[in-house]
Amino acid sequence: MTMPDAEPADWQDRANVAARSVTGLFGRRLLFLPGTQLAAVQWPSKRLKNLFHPWHYWWQAHYVDCLVDAGRRELGNGATPAARFNGPSHPSAGKLASRLVTGIRLRNANTFVNNYYDDMAWLALATHRLQSLAEETRKPGHRRNARVHKTLTLQFDSASTDDLGGGTFWSKKRDFKNTPATAPAALYYARTGQQTKAQRLVDWLNAVLFDEAQGLYVDGARLNPAGEVMVENTIYTYNQGPVLGALLELGGEANLARAAALVDAVAKQLTVPGRPVIRGEGRGDGGLFTGILVRYLALAVRDERLPAGIRTKARSLVTGTAEAFWAGRTERDNGTVVFSPQPHRPAGQEYPPGAAVELSTQLQAWMTLEAAAGLNQPQLTAAVPAAPGPGRAGRPPGRQ
């Protein structure tokens, strides 16, 4: 199917539709407590059951990240009440994200520490971006965000050991080191000025979990009873995203060459056949995977150190995937929009009327549309090389 190009303003409108739909369908106060926000894991839902069981910490972390994306667009549009994604009478995206961080802490037994290091790494990245947004809007989170980062940095330090030659443990069981934990921890270290730690983790990923034949990063490694390193060779789309982000953040000739090669491998192997659309990975946790990869591909689009052809290819993947999600959407009677877990399939087939819709899949589409909107700021249309296919060129303010 050939899809028409979207004008820059259209991408902003589409991202706003996604933001309003997700927050409207899933957003709640935690136990009606003022100053809190938390997302139900499915819609429609029984409020209390959805808020308390099951608990998907890392889905909430990506909810924070999506709100920061919306907040950056609000900032680019003047940070006025009229610029808010949900209208002037509602909280700004940044304020809602701050309430969400509070809700996560309270729901997580009054702590940010979790049994899974990858979960904590996603929240660390999201709150770091939230703090940057708050500082730009002159409403910093002050001590709260500093406490989050101090607490979680200690967790990553304890999980990033010399066992198996390096890397970061996945969980408190400390029996498996993988890309889902190591890559976002490396990116967090790089963004917080701890380049040596970040590079050490990236070097381990390159040495242990990089598949030369495919040009992609596999899942993880563990020791078998004989003391041998056993590699889990499954390829997941989302694992490539934070690795790409860490390579770009660290920079340097070797890292940038790997980043360019990774974008090329993603385009060749992780797309829907014949289309510049990142493949879907199902529902549940997999419902976030496509969106996470797209988020970090958008960083490659804006990075002028990469070859123009690679940036163009990355841009085509971002806008192509966003167009696919948008084209497959379905509108519900309450005026909200539901997106498909699979970007190349209509939402009406994946979520027929009456079916429960999962939060993860809707966050995925939202973050993809935010990535496309970020690349199509009307005032910045000359900053990024144009790509064939849907969309216009552009670059968003600030770092993702």
C-alpha cells in the first residue's frame, strides 16, 4: 500500500491524538491520590485490579518517556497552556510525567528499586530526560529526581560485574546477563557522564552478544553447570535500540561505524518484507519492542556524524513505521484511537470491538508517532536529509 506524505503539522496532530488516547484510556490516579498518575495495563479494565495486578514497572517507565516526548513538543510550541497535548485546562505533559514518577514509587512499595535491572534502567533513562525537560521549562524536579538517579546508579553499579567477562545482570537472581539490561544501563552511564563504564559495557556487548553474520545483537548469556558461557541467540528488535543509542552517545570513530552498520542491518533484517516498516513483536512485553527501536532510530536520523545515506535510511524506517501505525488505527465510540500491535495489520483485526487493549501496544504506537513528529518540526525542515517515502525532513529540539 502506498501512503501519502504527511505534512509536518499533521505529525504533531497525530502524536497529540495518540497522547490523548493513551492517557485518556489508561491514565489513572493511584487510589485516587492527588498528585499521582499510573497507567492501567489494559482497557477496558476494572480499575483496582488493573492498578495492582499485574505490575509492569517497565511499561510505566516507557509511559514516562512518552510523556516527556509530548512535553518536548509542548516546549517547542511555546510551553503555553494552549500548547498542551490535552488542551489548556489539563496538566502539561511534564507535570503528568512527574505525577507518574510519584505513582510508580508508591505502587512499587515506596521505592524505585525493582527485581529487574532492565526495568530500572528504563526508568533511569526516562527520569533523566524528564529532568532535562523540567530544567528547560524552569520547573526542575530538584531532589526527587536526584534521589532516583543516585538510587538507580548504585543498582547498576552492583549489577555490572566481571562475571561472564562483563555486562549487566538482568535480575536480582544474578544468573543471566543480557542486552536488555546492559544496553540501557550503558546508555544511562553515557548520558550521565560515566563514559568509561558505558564503553566497558558496550565493549562486552560487542565481544559476547554481537552476531557478526547478522550484524545484530542477540539476547544474552549465562553460565552452564560446567562453567561455560552459553549464549541465547534470539534476536529482538528492541535490543538494537538502546545499543544504537549508547554507540551514538559515546561517539568516536569505532562506535559511530558500528552505529551506522547497525542501522543498515536493522533495515535489512528487522522490517516487514518490501516496506520500510519495523516488524511487530506481538503483545505483552513484545508490544513495546517496535516503538523502542524506532525511538533510537530517530536519534540516528539527527546525528550529523553518520553518513547521509544511513540517516536517510533511518528516517525512512521511523516515518514508514509511524505511517503504518497511523494508517491501521481504529476509532472508538468515545472518540479515542486504538492502534494495532503489528504496524502492518489493521487495529480492527488485532483488537476487534470488545477485545481488551493492552497498554504496551498503545505506548508503542504513541512513541513511534512522537519520533516521527520530532523529525518533522515545521520550523526545522532543513536540518535532516529527506528520505524517499512518507514524511518530510526535520529535526526536533533537544535530545531523546
